[in-house]
Amino acid sequence: MAFGRQDNKANDNADMKIVKFTTMVQEVDHYLLGASGRAGGVFIFGKYKVYYSQILKRYNADPFISVMENIFNPGKGGPVDLVDETVVIQTFKEMKNKQEKKFNEYYRLMFWLLFAAAVNDEIYNNELSSIADFAYCLEFTEKMMGDWCVVVDYLLSGNHLSEMSPLPLESPEGISYFLHR
Amino acid sequence: MAKRVKVIPIERDKNLKNNKGRPTYRTSKSATIHLSEQQKAEAVKLFNMAKGILMNTVLDVDINSRRMQYMAVHILGHIEFDIDAGSRPLEKAVEKSNMRGGIQKYLKAISY
């Protein structure tokens, strides 16, 4: 009986950690979406989403990655989540018209890719090189990459991200995107 | 208007399976990790195209976009390219950070 109670307690603790993690991811994404001027809601990267979705799907045996997959691809199935073609075309047009928003979407994508790599060692070991290639394609600099990692580390140290966060950011892009300055 | 891009055809290979065990695509001119100069040139061409697709700079292509998405992901995910000059410093920037194994730090932080 005592073992049963201990098992239940351990399960409750694990559930609580998952709940806290879920809340943290949702709050951070809401904050980041604020930077792009959107009110939050649907997670659309257009075609970029395919790459991100594939990584989450490949490593979703990890409960924390599974949480991220559920948040960013709610209710989607199949081997690779593909957004509807009309949505992609719409996103093309939208992004072409709003350069700033386009960059914010890049920043957001790279942030969640690095976050996933920090959460799961397999992603870090197997995908970091391709994430760096992707960052290079998205015109990230070394300073920016360092800043994005600083924020990931800050959050995973149990801190909350806000405009007042004492983050030692070096790139103007990082300061603008994460601290809204 | 974006330039029209000639797409190198891809084919479905029944023998090639993705990690879910489903048949997946391969490029008809495949690139390997050990590349000759000619292959490298081919791979860089493929890479630039995949990059264009994912960065939305290629808007007008000769193949349906869903297939292009598969191909772009496949190329970026499975072929190594000689672009270290650009991406290696970014990878090093990540390695220098304390990010690795961050979940353990997080679990410790929230348990207090």
C-alpha cells in the first residue's frame, strides 16, 4: 500500500511538472507573439512550420517535446504536418508585405527550435547542426544566436520573460525582440 | 516577381523509409556525405533551392508546393553541405551557451 501511495505521489509530481512546463511554453509564446503585433492564437510559420513540426514529431516520445507538439500542432496527425496550400500562399503575401513581421516569425521559429534542443538532448545531439544551417539561412549572426540561447537558458532556469528581465543581450535584434525595446 | 526556378525532379522510392516506416522521397540526383567537386556543386544548388523554398523567396516553381516542402525538409534534414563557413560559428555560439540539458535545470528550478 505504501508503495502505491508513493507511486501516486510520484505521478502527481510528474503531472504537475508537465502542467507547469505547458503553462510556461504558452506564456512565453504569447509574450513573443506580442512582439510581432499579433494578439496570439494560431501558430503559423507558413512553410517554416514544416521543418519545426518534423523535429517535434520525430522526438515526441519525450513528454516535454510532446507538450510542445500539442501546443504548436493541436489536433494534427500524419507523418509531417503540412499547412494548407492556400494558407501558405496567404502567408507568403502577408510576409512579403510586412518585412518586420517576417523577421519576427524567423526569430520565433529559431527560438522554439533552440528551446526544443535545450529540452531534449537527442535533438541537441542530432539536429543542432541542421538548426545552425537553418539559422544561417535566416540570416542569424553569432551574437543573435548567443542571445537566443541566453533567453532559452534564462527561461529554463525558472525565470519569467518580461520587458524588465535582466538579460545580458548583445544584439539589437535580441533586445528588440525579447525585451520589446 | 521571383525568377522561375527549374526544379530537379524527385521520385518516390519504395525502398527508402522515413522514421515512421513510410515511403519517402529522394532526389533523382542524390547527394551523399562524401562529395566530389561535381556532387558538391549539385548539392549546393539543391541546398540553395531548399533554402529559397523555406525562406519564401522562391514563389514560382514547376512542381506542387506540398512536394516541394517535403523535398526542402528532406534536403535540409538529411544531406550535409559544405556551408560550415556560415553555420559552424552559429553552432559554436550554441555550444558555448549553457543551454544543453536545460530541462534538468528547469525541473530542479520548479521543484523548489
